[in-house]
Amino acid sequence: MCFDRNLKKGFLIILFVLFAFLLVHYAGREAKALLSAEEISQEEAEKLKQGKTEVTAKELGGLQLYGCALPYSVSDDIWYVPQQVQTDSWKGNLQAAREDLFLYLVEDVYYQKKEEAIRENHTFRFLLCNKKSYAEGTLVFTGLPAVVLRPESVDEQGISSGTAAVFENGKGSSPYDAREFKASYYVRGGTSRNLPKKGYRMVLKKKNKKKDSLSLLGMRTDDDWILCPMYADPNRVRDKLCTDLWNLLRSEDSPSGIRMEYVELFIGDSYEGIYGLMEPVDYQQLDLEKGSDLLYKFRNWDIPTAEDFAAAAASSVCLGIEVKTDAMPDYSALWEPCALYMDLMFGEDGEKLPEAVETGQCSLDNILDIGLFVEAICGSDNKFKNQYLAAIQDGDGWIFRRTLWDMDLSFGLYYDSDFETNTAFDPGRTGKKVLDPVYEQLLKTGKYREKIAEKWRTFRENGLNEETIGRMVDETAGLLSETGAFDRETKRWPGSGASLDMEGLKTFAAGRLAFLDETYLSEEWNAGLSE
């Protein structure tokens, strides 16, 4: 009996030891799970490959994140996984696209160095396999969200239809998520469509082909989105900088500005670089009523006359102005508010303008917001051009407000066709006058000097200063660098002169503000002695 008890006791001890061993073993294996995949050593990877046929990861369907096919660049055979740089942990549910495959991540010390891995574009190895086949591949973790456009067909107008996948990385109010939608897209832009790196308009759709409104990257809920290439700006910062500054400085009488967030764009299996995912300027953005209010887009610097409007009675375009409407209306009636606005601003050499301001048809704050902001950024492409005019119905009359758009030619950057980007930087432009035509008409009246000086002081106090601009520029440069995106951008577009050296921009901004201070804060200006 004693022998039996000892035997049983020994047997229980052996079971306990075995259980403890298995517990430690599997706990260790669980600790090596990463992004919902098993992390294995190189030696284990070699064992898994034995007796199997080698194929490519693409042939095996590739990888998915939360059920969406990962962004893939065929030119370097790399799969991209968006992550949040500011957190230590890796997020996501990586898996093989096919259910019969197992995904393994090969051990790498850089999994313990997330920030460095993302900044340095470190390549990680993975293994896909089943009983018959295996494939090895490489992963890169990007610190930016990603958009993937996958075309399935193209119509006669050049509109591509297919799907769009958006990979959000959890920054700010944005979730860590991956979503795929039916979508169409097409090349957009004026002179920019002739550049190597194209801009696009993306429309999200449901399966029944109706539009599908969704919030992306914490921005507004909509079906209509713009992908801005920022190719003309070597720093890839000016459009977003000016957009953020406008939203910071504008008064209540100036329509809400758009928002932009950085993403990396893939079209099919082609990496296209850094883009700005933007909200469009439209009825929703400006809180306009369809059927009563009207919206006009200024595409060039021409100011139409009454004769020009009469000639455009059957068209949606008058000189460089386009009336934005989805209907097929009587265009002659739609041009009447715009013709009225031009007459109020420029008729009788601007003599009607003060009355329009006094009655509130045209807000003085709005005119000063536009005029002084264009001057502050030295926006050579925003003098009347790249603006929107909202005509808001007010009883039997109209109230007019303008907002800005497309501000990459700013802070010393100007159009020059001698370069691949059609732009060049001139630090000597800090003292160059850049006057919006409506603001220039206001200056000619000589009646609003005190208001102009007051507005300029308000701008300077509310963030139009060297410190704020420097911080915003440095934060953007840091973001594009630490996410690894700028390195990929320069390799994708080597002829664009892309650079994260922001000193020229910051120096220009400081010089520009000092130049305008000499005008609007001077004793001569306030005494009404200078123009």
C-alpha cells in the first residue's frame, strides 16, 4: 500500500512538472504572438519550408489587415502596414488572405524598436505556408494612414471604377481600422494634371452604386474626397500649413476652411507617395442650401464684365469662373448673383463697394480676412484665383462670402515652367506686393485703414507669428520624417527636389511678416499718410 501511495505521489509530481512545463512553454509561445500572428525564429522558418514548393506571397493572395488586402508595392515587393508612431505597442490583426494558409512573422530585434523601425523603413520578414507551398515576403510599417485605389474598369471619360481601401492608424479621433468600399476616381487639377504625380478625386459608393458618405481620418462625413499630390511644393507642407492657418485665423464671417490629413497612396500595386486627403469646398463644407444658395469657383485671375456674363448665359463657365451645380438649370439666372457681386466690387471703379460693406451684402471681415491672409502667405496663386464665392439668398437679395483653396504657391514658392514641378523658390519675394483685387479696391477707398490695422494685429496675436508657423512647420517635417514616408516619397519622385529642409520657408515667413508689420503697424499707416 505504501508503495502504491508513493507511486501515485510520484506520478502526480511528474504530471505537475509536465503541466508546469507545458504552461511555461505555451505561455512563452503566446508571448511571442505579434499582430495576431506567431513570431518564429529563422531556424523554425527553415523547418517549416522543408518539403514544400516555393511560390511568391502575391501568388498566395498576400496579407490582410482586418480583412482588407494590405497596400502592396510590386516594384520593391513590400507589403505596408500603417501604425501609430507615438505608441509602443504594435496594433492590428494581420492574417493570410487565404484560410488554408498560416502566417508567421520571423523574429527581428526591431520589433522591440518600433519608433526606429518605422522611421528607418526597416524591412521585416514573414512566411506564408500550408502543407504544400510556402512564400517569404517583406513588411514595412508606415506611420501614416494609407489609401489604396484598386481600379477594375475605366470609362471613356477616364473615370476608374473599382474599390478603395482606407487604413487608419488611430491618430487623434481616428480609429485603428481598415475599411474597403466601392469607389470611383479620376485625375483632377488644372496645370497640376500635367505633372508626373497626379491629383485625384475619389467618390465612395455602396454596392447599389449610390454614393456612400463616411468619415475618414476624423474629418467630415462625406462620399466625396480629394487626394492632393503636393508635388509642386518640395517641402510637401505649404498646402496643409496654409489650410491650418486659415482655419486658425479666419473670422466668423469667413466660410469654414477645409481640412487635410496626410496619407500614403497606392494605386493597384503601385506606390504613389505622400498625399493630402482633403475635404472638398462644396455646399456641405460652406453650410449652403441647395436650391437657394449658389457657389462659384474662381479658376483664374480674370474678372468678368456684364458682357462676359451675357455671353455665358447657356454655359456653366464664364471666363475662369464656374458655377457649381448638379442640375441642368437656366444658367443665365444662375449667373445673376455672380454678376451682381462683380458689379458691387468693381463697378464704377469700386465706388459701390463701401455701400455693399455697410449694408452687409459683403462682409468687411471677410474681405480683410482674404486680403490680409493672401498678403501674409504671399499667395501669388490666390489673388482672386483659387477662391470660392458663396452667394447666400437673403430674402429677395444676396449675401456674399469668399473662401480660399489650393495654397501651395505661397511663402516664396511661385510658378516657373523651367522646372519639372513648374515651381521655384525665391527668398527675395518677402517684399513683393500680392494684393487680392477686391482687397485692392477696398484700399483705394481709403476708408478702412483703422479696421485693416486692427485685423492685422488680431492675426498677429492669434497665431500669425514666427513661433506658431515655425512650430507647425517643424511638426509637419517631424511627422513626415518619423513615419518613414518622406524617404519613400523622395525615392518615388526623385525629380521633384523633395526636401525636409524647412529653414528657407521659416526664414521667408519671418521676413514676410516683418515686411507687412512695417506697413500695417506703422505710424504712417495709422495716420493715413501712406498707401
